[in-house]
Amino acid sequence: MSVVTRFAPSPTGFLHIGGARTALFNYLFAKHHGGQFLLRVEDTDRKRSTDEAIQAILHGLAWLDLKWDSEIYQSHNADRHREVAERLVAEGHAYRCYCTPEELAEMRENAKNSGGNARMYDNRWRERDAADAPAGIDPVIRIKMPLEGETTISDLVQGDVTKANDTLDDFIILRSDGTPTYMLAVVVDDHDMGVTHAIRGDDHLNNAFRQLHLFKACGWDVPEFAHIPLIHGADGAKLSKRHGALGVEAYEEMGILPEAMCNYLLRLGWSHGDDETISREQAIEWFDLGAVGRSPARFDMDKLLNLNAHYLKTADAGRLAAYVLADADAAGITVSPDAETRLVTGMPGLASRAKNTHELFDLSRLYLVDAPIELNDKARDSLADAEARQTLMELADLLKKATSWGEAELDGIAREYAESKDLKLGKVAQPLRAALTGSNVSPSIFEVMAVLGRKETLARLEIAAN
């Protein structure tokens, strides 16, 4: 059997992290088994579905590099859904219901008063002749559900789950206006797309019992179900915006790398020994549903940022420079070709200190601009002392004579100067850092000097000294 999975978002909002994790699990399971990962946009709710939401979902999947093999839009299949509903009526597996709004309201009230021991719908049109239908009522179509016994689903994550059939109503599959319900559309589309595994959040588990019987009524194979526990906040409460329940695009805007986001989502509810950082290739090789836990995963923003910091350290310098240059452009900073070269050269030292690409931009400012540079208050204080400025002038004279411009030689010149003046190296490095970076914190100051190059270093020192 060739594995076929699907991700089926409703385009009524952004792609939130729960949906992104579901998409990732579907993608990895399909690729692990050499199968297909399909996308189905469930846009049958035309009032709430928007083109903006569709584009946000597609962008989020593309950002996460979850390439789907084909896609459909559920609204395009409405005629096919109606055809199946009518066939089920003709075969005796479904029927037309002519209940009035008042009758339905009465049934709901009776069910409410029964303490949950009665079905919401009392099956009054299940075997009734359509000739008895009242005038002016456009009927819905309901599926005939089993009246006795139990239904068991052998879920690939939850294990065997059983539900009493007397709790399953004859639910509507086609509305009175001829539009299909979610239950019907999902089953028909899963069958027509050849879906073998329905991997989704466990908030869909109750739907699975109804969908299973609809598959059987249609005479179709039932996909394997795998219902993944939802994601909770770090405090164990249902995930909300205060925990980080944002759209995937929000994490992109925060400066999270997509590979870090995928790695983090993968580890939310799935594990492979003690491995924390897992590449896409490893994820495809290792992923299977047996390692998905049954308990809700907990979202932790600090862990995501720490994982992102790891990926920043190992990312290509040119790629990271592109993120920084985009931020520089947004900030109205014009970056010269020399500064761009410095940025790429100095990126490893910068990336090791950042947790997101925006922090990386802030750290990169020392390379992005040419002399003269702005000084922060602490740097300005460091250079207010005449002795500090004298140190810079003397160091500049020594540096002009340097035969090479590597970290080791620059370090040696500064140390030799400090010893000649009976100073600790820090007393030399502090004004150097202020003059060259405009700040009191930076990567190793000799690394900074090597990246800035002879010309830019001397220019900044002379400006600061004077």
C-alpha cells in the first residue's frame, strides 16, 4: 500500500502552530514511507473563508518547506458531494428529514433536559414516508447511524477507543440548500484523494466515529486514524495567544529560522531517544507514529529561542546576512559594498551571540556602517577620559605599522602596548571596544578589528581619539 496523507486546513485564519505541527507530521509520515503528502483547503464555509487566510496558510507551509504533492479546494467538489449524498438515499443508507425549526428546537431542549442521555435528534424521519412531509420545508439529508452496540476505532496514537452507538445521532450530510456538511465533504474527499492515513488533532476524534460509519455506508475503505494530542501552554492550560498561539508568520517575523521551528514542532509530542536537534533528513528517516505521545505537549517559547540560537550558529553566513540586510533596509540604513563584505566575514562571531535574526541585526550594526559611527552612552563615557583617548592615539600609531591584520597579531600588539604602560589588557580593550563598535559589548575586540580591516579600524580610532 502506498501511503497518502493530507493536511486539510480551514482558511478562516492564519496557520497556527498546532496546524503547522499537524502538517509536519503528515509530511514526515508520508515521506518516511515513500508516499504522498497532499493539501486540501477546506473552504466550504464561504462566509468565513478568505483569500487572505488561504495565502497565509500557503505561505506558512512554504516557509516551513513542507512541499505538498498536489492540492484541491474542497468547495470545487460540491457537485460530487451532493452526488454521493443522493446515492446514499437511493441505497437506503440515508434519508430526507423534513423537521421544522420548531421541532428541532424541541428535540434540543428534550436532549438538554435528559442530562445528556438522549440523542439530539430523535430519528422521526428515519423510516417515515416522504409523502407525510409538511409543505414549505426543504429537507436535509441524514445518514443512518447504527442504533445499537458499540463502535471501536483502532487509533495509531490513542490505541483502541470505543463509543456507544446510541450516542451517535443520524447527522446531517446535506443541508436544505443543497450544500454538503463538513462530515460528508471530508469523507468523500479523503476517498477520492486516496488518503490512507488521516493524521490530525485529537479534537477530531469524536468526528472519526461518525466518519467511519459514513465510509462504510459508501462501501469505501476506511483510512487509518491517528489523533495527535493538542498543544498546551507551559503552564498546562489550553494554548492561547499569551502562551504563543500565534500564526506561523508571526514566528517568521520574530526572526525564527524555519528549520528551528520545524525541529521544535517535531519535538512537541514526538521523541527519538535523547536527540534534540534533528535535521529534516533525520526526521524523515526516523519519524513514525509509534513515538507520538498521548499526553498534550507543552509549548515553551524559551526552548524555541534556545533551539533557534543553535540553528543560527550553524546557518550559512550569506543566508544570515540576507536577513540582516533586510532589517537594515527596513530601518533605512544604506549598506556599502565594503560593509556588506564585513557583515558576511564577521557573521560567525555575531551569530553565536543571537537568539533570533533581529538580535543578529542589532549585533551587526557595528559592521553595517562606515566611520563615523554612533556611540551609546556607555561607550561615550568610556571615551570621555583624556587618558583613554591618548591610549587610542598611541595604539593607532602602533597598528599602522602592523605587517599583517589577523587576530593573533592585533592581540599581540595590544598586549605588548598594555605591558609597556603597566596596564591590564582590559584598560586597553575597553576604549578600543567603545571606539570601534560604539558599544560596551561585542565579540572579541580583536576579531572585530580583523573583520573591520585596517582602513576602517584606523578611521574609527582616529575619530574617537580626536
